[in-house]
Amino acid sequence: MMYELDKLHPEYGFASHKGYPTKQHLEAINKYGVLENYRFSYKPVQEACKKNKNVVQ
């Protein structure tokens, strides 16, 4: 699943890590927005949503 997400959204680096707790991924969330398949209950995702209202579909 992560490799498929990487094909759709390579800027998030899903192929090189397996989720969003990494520094690289958190930076991508803040730069590019939150993807619609994220867990919105996860605090870093909530924080990114507060900063950037953009949800990428």
C-alpha cells in the first residue's frame, strides 16, 4: 500500500519510510498538505490541518 501511495504522491516519500512520524514526512505534510487517507485523529496531522487547511485528494 505504501508503494502505491508513493506512486501517486512521490513528494511524501512513502517508499522510503512507512508512515508519517518521520521528520521528512512531517515536513512534506506541512509543505504539500494532508492526504485524504490520513488518520485525522493523529496529532501531527491535526496540527498540519490547523496550519494548512489543504487536504489533497
